[in-house]
Amino acid sequence: MSALAKDKRQPDRSRQPDCSGRTILVRGPAALRGTVQVGGAKNSVLKLMAATLLAEGTYQIANVPQISDVLLMAELLAALGCEVTLPSHHDQEPLMITVPERIASFASHGIADRFRASVALLGPMLARHGEAVVALPGGDDFGARPIDMHLGGLANLGVEVEIIDGCVQARAKKMRGATIRLDFPSVGATENLLMAAVGATGTTVIDNAAREPEVVDLCDFLTKMGARIAGSGTNTLRIEGGNPLSLAPADHSVVGDRIVAATFLAAVGIAGGEVTVKGVNPAHLGVLCGKLRDMGMAMQTTDASITAIVSARLRAAKFSTLPYPGVATDLKPFLVALLATAEGVGSVTENLFAQRFRYVNELRLMGADIRIDTNHVVVEGQDRLQAARVTAHDIRAGAALVIAALGAHGETSVLEAQHIARGYDDFAGQLRSLGAEVRETVVNRR
């Protein structure tokens, strides 16, 4: 392989978000007004990118968010031998991925272990060539999220799996379809097993499968490629596999990011005002929107937008995180921030990741009255929070601190805000477009 060929495959870092150390400064309180466009879902696009490994050829993926995790996945695909062309910032070009006849079987440390979605490479790599070595995934630090269901399901398909030197080493001479019942409707395990199953001989049934819109988006993409999948959007998926694979590249547009949309809904709930969030299917946030209406938020919806109107302090409510169509665990930090300024005592019960509470101490620094009881968070709302110096520990917690600062007196500094760029495209700029006084500083760590 020539040096020129190798360079050609590398993603252009200059066209993606800078992930140096960042601080977001927010001066509140300030009401929000205007329209914001939501891009493609982080939790979908990374799996779609992984799925391109299933067939040789060129793919075009539209509505790709300009976030740092997309760059990481692009780097991983390039390291496996693919040619990746990232869209320029804020243009309408699709992401282009060209997959060669033969891909490498080793997703190395240094990239794969920096984010959670790297584990999604296991399924398509095994389906394509029957072997995969993937570094154990990293990502946000909010407690253990083991991949036992991924590995157990692959074993049912006939895959031999070992974990050696921090890597998952998987090999199968020939995968065969099987019935797999997941102990929990894990999104990641469902997606990984779905991609592996298209390369297994015979029929695979995934019972207690995840039903999230991002899983449906992956099913739609795989179906365009020629996969035979029944039950998309239900808790039972049936995949008619093919070995050898008979898939072909397809073009696709990523489903809108419901988590980012919910962030802006919570923001207007805290700050007040009127905001239209475009690019999201309101049905994907049905339970959340119902609860927000109960709290006093007025809403108007179309097929692809939600307008939220808040003219008075919202009322407290009780939330519980559950698999889709329930309230997603990713929403919990926003809900706690929202309750911190709501009238009365509210609560959030975490049923998925019990240790996802690190941001609570940061909100307390802003004057929030929050108590933790095992997996319950009880919040007594304050009329206003106070500005403080706080730290973002992960993507959603960081975004929650920024929107909480919209309801605080004075200027709040959110440190380590580079985490937010993993899931949000120019979050500070989007809030400024809605009238918020938000700015960002960057400390280059090179």
C-alpha cells in the first residue's frame, strides 16, 4: 500500500469539530426564541457507518451530524481499509464511504477504546469475513455497561469469543442462525446481533429486541442493502441470513436526533420562551412530550417539528427511565436540570444505568436542591439557580449543565465541554441563535 493511498483514506480532521479542551460560558437568565434544526441521530449514524462494512462498494449517508464521534468512527473505518469522505461543516453533502473487497480484521487500541460505538464493528466484521478483533470500547464514564449480551448472542450464532489483552477476539468458520433471547432490550446488543445475523446461514430470531427509532433506522438501511428483516420496530426481529453475503451498497438519510431535540425542549422549559425544533419526529418523543405538557409546556407539532411555548414556571413531575417507547436514560440529566427550576418537588427514577449521577453534584454547585436515594433522584425546584464553575463529565451531563445555566443568575462556566461535541453540533452557536448569551473558549492541548 502506497503512502499516498493510505493518506487518501484518512478523514480530514480540519473539517470536523475541534476536540481540544473547551469551556462554555453561559450568562443567564435569558428566554429563548426562534427555530433550531436537529441533525441526524448520533446513536444511529455510528451504527450505520459500521454497517457499511457488510458489502463492498460506495455508500452515501445524508443528514450526518457534525460531531466528534463521527470522526472517530471515520478513523476506525479508514484504519480497516475504507475510504471516508466527510462532509464539509454545515453543508448538505452526504458522508461518503467506499469499502474495499477485503477489510482488516483488527480495530486497534487508540481509536476503538475511545468511544462506546466501536463495539458495533464486531457484527459486520464477523458477517463479512468471519473474524474480528476489537479493542474493548470506551465512551462516557457513568458506570459499567457490559457487553455480555453482545458476546452471548454471538456465541449462539457459533462465534468463538475470547477477551485477551483488552481486546474482544471473535472468530467463526461459519455462523448459523439461532434464536437469541436478550435478558434486557439492549439497543447496542440488538444492533450488533442484527448485523451479524445477516451473514449467518439460516434464520435468526432476536427476542426481547430493542425497539428504539435508531434500531428501526438500521433495519431500514440493511433492508435497502438487501437484507431480509421482519419485525422492525417490534420486540421480535427475524433475520433471514445469507452466507455468502449478497448485500450491496445503499444510500440513506439518518433519522433525526430525538435526544438533541429533547435537550432544546428542556432548555426552553428552563429558560422560558418559544422555540421550534425541526428535523425530529414528535412520535419518537411521545411519552416525554406528554409529561412536558403535564408540567405546563404548550406544544404544537407537525410530522417533523415540535414548537414548545413556556410563559410561566413549569410544575414539577415524576419521571422514570425505561426502554423505548419510555423516557430514554439519555434524557435524565436534562430532566433533573428541568426539575431544578420547576415549581414543587419532582423525581426521576433511573431503571437502566444506576451510577449515572455524577452531574448531580455539579447542579448542586448551582444551588439545585437534589437528593439521591439509590436509583431515585428527588428534586425540590428553585425559582432561580446561581452561576457557578462546573464540570461536564459526559455528553448529556455537559449539555444539561449548559441548559441549567440558562436559568441561573450570572455567568456559569462549564469546563471540559469538549465532551458535548461528541453528541452536539455547535451547541453554543445553536443556543446563541435562539437568543441565549453563550460563548465558547478553546484550550488547545497539543
